[in-house]
Amino acid sequence: MFVILVYDVNVKRVVKVLKTARKYLHWVQNSVLEGEISKANFHKLKAELRSIINDEEDSVIIYVFRSLQYSSREIMGIEKGGQDIFL
């Protein structure tokens, strides 16, 4: 499966969330990661993030795609993060 993960967390937890997510996904832009991930690793990622975030202050949104057949990516301005993954 392919996922896009976006997060908005307290500054105290930003580094932990980013380091955890980068174990499984590619950094694309501030607070945005994406990539192919197995179901097992997807469950691991979510469990690790649950142990870091505070449900009262933080937000993590994960978009899950079964297929990228009809997807495309358009970048306006500078390209940040990992340039090795294209939709």
C-alpha cells in the first residue's frame, strides 16, 4: 500500500514523530512523509506514533492508497525532502 502521512504535533514531540515516521516512509516536506509500506509495518508505525503523540494536543493524518495507477504529483516551487519517490 502507499501512504501519505501528515502531522501537526507539539514542538516537544516533532523530532520523535519525524524520526519514527522516517523509519518507514520518505520525508517529502515539513510534516509530510510518503511511501510504500507493508501492512505489518503500517501497524508498527501506527503503534509507535500512538505511544509518542498526545491525543489532546497532536494530530496525525494518514491517507492510504491501494493503487497509484491514476495518481500524479505536481510540485510548485522548490522540492523538499526525498526526491526519490514520485507518484
